[in-house]
Amino acid sequence: MDLTTLSLGQYEFIAGSFSFGLAVMAAATLFLWFSRSLVAPGYRIAVTISGLVTAIAAYHYLQIMLSWDSAFAIVGGSLETTGQPFNQAYRYVDWLLTVPLLLIELILVMKLARGETISKSVWLGGAAALMIILGYPGEVAETAGTRFTFWVLSMIPFIYIVYQLVVGLKGSINKQPENVRGLINGAAMLVVVSWLFYPIVFLFPLIGFTGGAAVVAVEVGYTVADIVAKAVFGILILAIAMRKSEAEGANQQA
């Protein structure tokens, strides 16, 4: 992406979206960690990981903001590049850590058998990591052909993950208590829908977005997707854990 085509307004809009992303991730982290006491001990690890995901994201959004700020200078009311590169690797380091954890927290809150938990965590987490690794070369590529090639490659593990969430986990979801079955199915669908943002945003520079508009579409698009996939998803995991804790407590009292 060509950062020299950005207008001052576009630069400030992107900077504002990064700031909003940082604030949401930091607030979600505190909320999730302070809410751990509201769930039964068996679900606290899932809520803790949810907060860890948003904490990692908050840290990387801070680094993204600092890198964005250092890449530009406002001179005489006009925006100029400083020669310092905007480091897009921060997003991918964040995703490499958080995307597998997002899937693991969903599996943990389902409280499956130990063997099934380990197996699904390894396969889904590994596929998520591979998806991110394959996407990065395309993100920093200078040619459309290379970007599209790595998009196709990263979609292979992506499709596997979507299949597992929609079909592979269906049997396990059906075994969940009736009062949380809809929430867990909704959490799985939220992952699928929010993750669809990423490959679509990845293609923006190839489907008509050019210049500053392409930069805005990609950076703001990724930020919106991150907020939904991490902060909103984390709150949903907490809701599932609280409802399951209440049901188990009621059963024990009965």
C-alpha cells in the first residue's frame, strides 16, 4: 500500500480507529479479568484466556499507534511521510498469538473430555497459526499477484477452521446443556462471521480500492474485525461461562 497517497483527514481517521481499538481492548481485558470470580473454577481458565487475548491485542494496538505516528509528520498543515516504515508486522504477531487462543477459549468453555479438548485445541490452533503465517507475505507484497497467491494459500487452513466450527463441533455443541447451546453455537458463528472480514479486507487493494482509500479500508477494516473477534467474542465467552456456572450450581443444590 502506498502511504504517500493519504490525505491528512484519512491519516487522522485511521489514527482514531487505532486509538479506539486500543481503548476497547484495554477495557475488555479489565472487565473480563475482574469478572473471573463470577464463574465456577472450571471456567475461569477460559475467561482468563479471553482477557489475555484482548490484553495482547491492546499491547499491539499501542505499538501500531506508535508506528503509525512515527511514519508521518504534519508540516504546515500538510501530511508528509517521515521515511520511517509503518510496521504491519505488529498485526500479524498479534494474530499469531491471539487467533489460536480464540479457538482454544471456545473449546475450553465447552468443557469437553480431556482428550477431545487437547485434540481440537491442537488441530484448530495449529491451523489458525498456519493461516496467519501464510497471510503475512501477501500483506507486505508489492505486487497484486503475490498478494492474491498468499490469500489463496491462507484460505486453505481458514476453510478447514470454518468447516470444523460449523460441522466438526456440531456434535459437541449438541451435547452442551440446553441453556447454553444457543450461546455456544452463536459464539462459533461469531468466529466464522467476524473472521470473514479478514480475507475480504485483505482483498480490498485488489478489488478497486486504491491510494489512500485502500489504506483506510484495510486498516479500519482490520480494526473493526479485531474488536468483534476479540472483545465482543470474549464477552460472549464470559456469558456462556456464567450461564453454565449458574446451571451447575443449581443442579448441585438440587
